[in-house]
Amino acid sequence: MARAVSLRRRTVATIAAWAIGFLIFFPILWTIITSFKTELEAFSTPPKFLFFEWTTENYGIVQERSNYLRFVSNSLILSIGSTLVALLFAIPAAWAMAFAPGKRTKDLLMWMLSTKMMPPVGALIPVYLIFRDMGLLDSRGGLIAVLFLLNLPIIVWMLYTYFKEIPGEILEAARMDGASLWKELVYVLAPMAVPGIASTLLLNIILAWNEAFWTLNLTTSAAAPLTAFIASYSSPEGLFWAKLSAASTMAIAPILVLGWFAQKQLVRGLTFGAVK
């Protein structure tokens, strides 16, 4: 009897999980399907889900109109560059907060997290003026700095929680053996926290890849990433849904592939230290 009840609960939980997963993925699926429709079919009522004349002309038009590879390269440079710079600052900061905390460490962590609650538009004008005066508008270096500072609080928080799960006695033993601070970080701490560091790196790449507000307001063409590539299909003449869907699909495809292949590492890192 108990086994039947347990099996029934697992079945219900599995069905619920698949249903929730499908609801979350459905907008992406609908975007992909719409990208293969003509503009007329994209506006049809009721909407056609599968039974329509599939076409790839939208992808051809998008590639002819825009230099897709330039947008992809900009997104790669901005997301990977900002992530590596952030890790250079976040790993030492998280180490200090986890293994040498001060009286105000928790207050500092809360303050860092509170900066994420401020609406970005509240800082747009001063940041824009600073970028204009420093000649950083529409530059990769400027955007890397913005994305690095934007996601630094989250990275420090994640690494801090991972590092707190590592026994401090291991680092003390390394110091007793004569390890310098650099060797302690590189040869002792980093290998033990690889799952956490890897998941933090992957998550920050995704966040930087998807950032739209700052990239749309601080770039025009030279450093424009894929978010600007998508926005270019909104014009005063109206929205071209099929072409916009094709551009969106091309923009999210690389990060979807990355997330698919790295999902085990992400789950492993995000649950690092959760079970002892």
C-alpha cells in the first residue's frame, strides 16, 4: 500500500514538473515556430501551431539585412570578458568574507545585494554622461565595465556561499605548510570550489548575454550585441513578427545550446554544499 502511494506521488510530481517545464519553455517554442511562418500567418487568428506552410525565408532576410556574426562576436566578447573580470575581483572578495570576516561583513553583503534592487533607469543619465565624457559610448570596454559591475554583487554572493561550505581547517593546514595567499587561492581553494566557480561563471555569462537595458542605451552599432540585433526589428512602421521571431531565435540559440550542454554543471554548482 505504502509503495503504491509513493509511486502515485512520484507520478503526480513528475507530471507536474513536466507541465511547469512546458509552460516555461512554451514562449521560446512559440517564438521558434513563428520564425518559420510568413508575416501573414504570424498574424493569423486563430494562430496556427503546426499546420501551416513552413518557410526559412525570414532567416535569409535577417542575414541579408544584418551582420549576424558581428553581433554574436560582440555578445561573446561582452559576456565572457565581463565574467572573467568579475571573477578576478569576486574570488578574492568572497574568500575574504568567507574565511576572514569582519564585524560588518554581513552588512556589506546585504548592501551589495541591495544595489540590485535599484531600477537601472535611475542611474542611466549619470552613467550615460560619464560614458560620453570618457568616450566610452558604443565601446566594448565600456560595456564590459558596466556588465562586470552590474553582476558583481551576485557573483560575490554565490562564491561566498560556496566558499562557506569549504572547511577552514584545510586552508589553515595549507598555511602551516607554508603556502602563500596566492597558492592558497589557486592550488587549494579553487580546485575544491570548481563546481561553484563553474556554475557562477556560466550563470554570469547567461545574465550578461541577456542584458538589454544597458546595451541598448549605451551602444549604437560598433559594440552592439544580440539584444540590439533583436531590437532592430522594431521599427516605426510596426513589428514584423516573423522576422523578429527569426532574429530572436538566432540570438538565443547559442546560449540555449550552452545551457543544454552545461546543465549538469549548473545544477551541480547551484546545489554545491546543499547536502552534507
